[in-house]
Amino acid sequence: MSIGSNSPEDERPFEDDREEASTSIGRALQQARIAAGLTVDDVSTATRVRIAIVHAIEADNFAPCGGDVYARGHIRTLARAVHIAPEPLLQQYDAAHGGRPAPTPAAPLFEAERIRPERRGPNWTAAMVAAIVAVVGFVGFTAVKGGDSGSDDKTQVAEGSTPTTSSPATPTPKISKSAEQTPEPSDSAIAAAPQDKVTVRVSAVDGRSWISAKDHNGRMLFDGLLAKGESKTFQDSSKINLILGDAGAIQLYVNGKKIEDDFQPGAVERLTYTKGDPEVG
């Protein structure tokens, strides 16, 4: 018969004339358990104290408990399970083991709660450095990509926040710098500029330049690098806002008319154009 399946009657202690005058802790718990009609399995299930430890405590062997703190806790738990007061048993244990102990680290029989790391605030310095590195990397990549794009003439027309791309132009052979010509809009393109909208054509004729274009609601139409020889066209119902990173490299046509402003190389210009005659805002 297994240890956990015995009945309370089978565990009644034999009468012994040599029994100590005072009942031990383990014997008191065992007698109370038997009197309550409980087996060791019943007590272990109710208290979640392992069967081996229950047997050891009833034999007054507290070593498997893992220390005085846990022994006192088991005594208290078992006493309540068998319906007797735990305080006298705890006082008896403290008297025999040098008084009430201070808290001790958990024994290997129990898993201590893991210490959670202290929560710290975000490292803003590291975040700023990472953001700067990302921006520098993006600018460098964009510059290299823009330089390798060749001299193909690409035109995009943006109206509101939905830009559309015109059919790609047929690649033209590269010519020497002396033979380069400033791109001019065709007569049909100028005539096609609608009167009820503002149309702005941006051409990079003397080098590449970063440009930004927004509509009257402030929505971004384009934000990027315009390579030499490239051009883009933007339309809106009332207003186009431009930022030119190198205004000296840019030629502008507003509502089909060429803008003759003397932009300086490397100068950053912020411009606003509306319907009708081109006016710089």
C-alpha cells in the first residue's frame, strides 16, 4: 500500500509507555489529522505541501522545509488544515530552535520570485543620435541615387495630394556641357495650363536641387532631390507652396510663363504661386 493512500485509522500511533510528557509538534499535527479523519494525501492536496514534507514534519524532521521561515509557515498551514490553533506549535518550535528567525533566502525547494529590473525612462540622447544618423544616411543615399539617375527627362504632374506620372520620355543621348540647352516647355504645354488652377513647372537646368511642394491645404506633393535635367509639374486649385534647396539651379514656369527671378546658386528660396499672373508670395 502506498504512503499517500493509507487511511487515518492505519496511522494511529501505538501506545508507548516511553511517550514524552509533552506532545511534540509533529505528533500533535498527526494526532489532529487522524482525529479529523484526514489522510496525508488529503492534507497535501488541501495545503499544497508535498507529501514527503508532511511525513517529515509529523516525524519532527524539519530539515526538508528548507529553513526556519519555511518550517514555521508549513506548521501554520498544516495546523489550520487539521483544525488546531497554530500559535502554541509555533511557540514550541521557536523555543526549540532559538526564537523566531529573521527572513532568509528561499531554499532550493522553492523558486524565488525573480527580481524585476528597474524601469527606466527612454534614452533620449541615444534616440536623437540614431535619428541624426538615419537622416544623414538617407540624404547620402538619395544624393548618390540622384547622381546615378542619368539625364533622362522625367515629368510628374501633381494635383491636390494625388500626384500622377506622365509617360516616360524617350532617353536622349548624353551631350557635352557646351552643347547642353535649357529645357523649355512646349507651346502645347503652356497653352494647356488650365485657367482655373495654378500650374508650376520646376526644371533643374544648372544642377540638381532638393525641392518641396505643397498644395493649398499644406499637403505634401513632392519632397526630394531633383537631378539635373529633370523637371516636375504641380497643379492645385488655388495655391502651390515651394521650397527650393538650390534656387540657382532651378528654372520655374508658372501658369505657362517663365519666371525671370535672379536666384543665386546655393540659395534657399520659399515661394508661393497662385492662379492668374505669376506672383511670388
